[in-house]
Amino acid sequence: MMSRIIHLILKPIQEQKVLFIFLLLLSCIVIPVMCYATGAFPKPFVFAPPIFDCYLLTLLAYWLKRIRLSWLVWVICILLLGGEVFSIICYQSPYSMTVLQLILETHRREATEFLKGHGVAGQLALGAAITFGMILLAWLISKLFSPKTKLKGAWLFLLLLLLSASCQGYSYYRLYQSYTAEVTTRISENKYMPLRNSPFIRFLYGHALNVVSTKELGKLEKTIEKTEVDSCSYRSPIIIFLLGESYNKYHSPLYNPEARQTTPNLCRLKEQGNLVVFDDAISPYNVTSKTLRHMFSTYYPGCNRDWVDCTLFPAIFRKAGYDVWFITNHYAGEKHNKEHHGHAGGTIFNQKRLRQLQFTYMNPEATQYDMDLLSELPPADTLAARPSMLIFHLMGQHEDYRERYPAEFNHFTADSVQNDFTDYEGRQIVAEYDNATLYDDAVVAALLDKYAEQDVVAIYLSDHGEEVYDWRNSCYRTNSDQMTPEIAKYQYEIPFLFYVSDTFKANHPDLFDEIVAAQHKPFIATMLPFALFHLAGISHADYKPELDILSPEYDCSRHRIIREDVDYDELMKN
């Protein structure tokens, strides 16, 4: 009887040997080794190999073979495991919410540019080679076993399978809890996480976080609708928020005297006394959508509320009586937003009702280059007619850098770049990044010049930084679990600039003095709304002077947390 049970349990493996061995090789050996090599995942996960997951997929293929559909399991496994191999190679991270968010929120334009980017073809080829190499190896190993003989060590295997099933059962239960949760902050806590020892668990957990992220927007909508503004003095009648993208501030002489001259216009405005450079600003994340969720919200760590129970600052400005213009090269267009929201609804600009609550106007179409988007700007007299906030969201230096600027801005070349961390191709990438920064400087200067005669204050802030062969042979951003001071410096530190027109300086000397006095204070982008409320003179229940960098009550001792688990100030101190 017992031998019959063992035979039934092992039969799917005997029938689908190559698949089972392939799954074991990749999920239990190759991917864990790659994770260790890149520091991409906590070490404990390797001590519970996901044998049970491999067995369930093998069992599924065995059943589907009866209707000639076992190939579907092969396709799913190759895509899933191969995708994680590529993720580790490209992002130094296995599947996670961040990786899946990057995939889901990448629209057609970004995906095309990404695939055309430097080195991506090689990374894809390496990932495919590893994946299909493991299939070949699994086939060779399977030849050591005869389908007519019993698998040796059956009892030991059954014991391992039982132990794995107990571990994975816990993870399946946690996955169920994740999918049924209402807010991501609950399931992001360690005590609610499944044991992420399997590519399948990691993929489903990352997907669950994105699903719940979409659910949150309904609650956020209700929060905004019931939000009230106590009063508003409109002391800054025109506020401009320039939102940059992937800006490494050390590639600008504003922050690095040894950098190439990539910001001549901003340097000129600084010399004229119209630009104040803040030198200690960071982003909470190195991913755009995560950063914007916190940058646009009155939520902050330690507020003892869920993110969805806090409102968004553009909605508060609208309730206070400001017109809010949102000109974006990322989220533009009703059609784009509808398609984008269908598979990446977690972003706060894609849901139709949230857009209505936040913005008076949003541009209908994106443009190839940021300069072309200036045609969507409202005339200066329109902004001056009533209190106005203008949010201008640039493509900036988003990869692929060479796609960010027209040919006439191809100023820097690989031959002009001195860099000991990379080869000629890498130096060309650095040159393209600096060209994109040069173009970004021209766009920002053109926008500010359009409103230079008005009573204007503007803030320039980037969503996150970018690594461009600054201290090692690495470009773009990484999602490794290992955080170093160098990663924090280049991927999380951001430019933070205040521009004031001559009219603003004359009309608001007190505000200008507060801006100048704050330029060396520590800042994290999560605190942006409170500075904006200060500029507008908005009195609101969520306003906290200790979080307002322009307020004399600002708390400079507050530690800044990046990626939800790293104390930036302690990291850089040590």
C-alpha cells in the first residue's frame, strides 16, 4: 500500500523529469547563487528550497499532458524563471513589488527605449542563455534516470517534500492575506510577508502588492473629497513645481565643481541671485511612482495613519482656490491614462476621479522632447489672473538618455569624458547623460524665462537620482537589498532648487529670507507639501510646521528613512 502511494506521488516527476529538474536547478540553485552574488536578497531565504512549488508545477504539467497542454506549464515556467534571472542581471533584484511596478508602469514608449538601450540586448541574451542552458542540463541529468526504475532515496525525497510543503503552506496563507488586504502598508511589514524563497512566491507577492496598491486609490479618493482647508492667504500668487527625472546632481557644477558644464542657465540664475541651491535633499525611493506617491501626499513616516488616509497636495491647493495646471511628459493623454490605469492603476495620476480632484487642467498628449511640451504652458497673464500652481513634469534624464535631447544638444562625446570605472561604451553613456542634463537645463530656463516678469516662486526637485558610472562599473538604478553610502549618494540624493523672480523678491522679502535661511537644512522629498503650504499660506489640518523646511520650527534632527528600511543619516554618518 505504501509503495503504491509513493509510486503515485513520484509518477508526475518520472513523467516530467526534465521540467522538474529544470525547476529545481533554477529556483533552488542558480537563482539563489545569483542573489548571493549580487547581494540581492536576504540570506535566510536559501535555507528553505521551494521543492514543493516545483512539484506542484510538475504535477500540473502531468495532468495537462492528458489534454496535450503541458507545454503551457513549460512556457509559464520559462518566462517566469527567465524573467527573474534577467531581473537579477539588470536590476540586481529578484521579483519584488518594485520590479513588477517598473514592468507594469512602463508604457510602450519607455519599453521600446529600454530594449534599445545600451547593454540591454546583452543582458537579455545572458538571461536567455542561463535559462535555456538549465533546460539542456536538466535533460542531460534526466538521462541518468530510467522511467522504469524507482527513484532512489524516495523516502528522503518525500521527507524533503513534506518539509517544503509545510514552509510553502505558510507562504500560501500569507499570499492569501496579501491579496485580500486593503492597504499596502499592512502587507509590507515583515510579520505579514510570506517566506519569499521561491520565484513563484516572490512574483505573486509582488503582484499582490500592486493589486492592493490599486485598491487603495478608492479610499484615497474618499479622503480627498472630505478634506477641508481652513484658510489661505495666497501670499505666493504663482507657484511653479518643476519635477525632474533621474537627476544625478553630481553631474552639475551647481553641486560638483569638477563636473562638466551641464547647467549654464541655472548657474547664471544663481549668480544673478534668483536661484537658491539646497544642498542636502534626498528622495525616499529610487522608483518614480513610489516617490511621487509620497511627494504628492501629506503622509509621512510616523504620522500614525495609513497613506490613503492622507490627502494629496494638488487637491488641497484646488480646495484653497488655486488653479492647478499639470503639464506632464509621463502621464499625458486620456487614452494613455486609460490604458495605463488598466494594468498599473497604483499611480495617482491614472485614475480619472483623482485627476479631476487634483488638477484644473492636464495636457492631452505627451511630446518627444520636453522643450516641445512648453507649448502646453498657460500664458503668463492667465497665471497672473488668479492664484495658480503650475506642475511641470519633465522626462528629464530618464533612460534611454540619448532619446531625451535633439541632435543640436549632442555636445559631449565619449572622447571628452574621463572615467576610470568603465570602457568606451560606458563613457559614451556618460556623455549622453550629460547631454540630457544640458538639455534639461535649457528647458527649465526657457520655462522660467516665460514667467520671469511675474510674481513667481518655483521649486525644482527630482524624483530620484541616477548612477552613471560614478563609483563603479554600473549605470541606472539598482534594487539590491544591500544599501551602501555610495548607492544612497548617487541614487537617492537629488537636486533641490528654489527660483524667485525679481518681482517676488521685491514683494515678499520675508519669504525670500526664509528660503535663503533654509538652504543647508536636511530635507527629504516626503516633506515637499508642507513647504508648498507655507509658500501659499494655506492653513490645513495636515500642515505640520516641524516638517516645513521654510518654518523656523522645522525639525532638523528628524532622521530620514529611504526605501522604508534604511536610515539615510545614520548610513552616511557611519
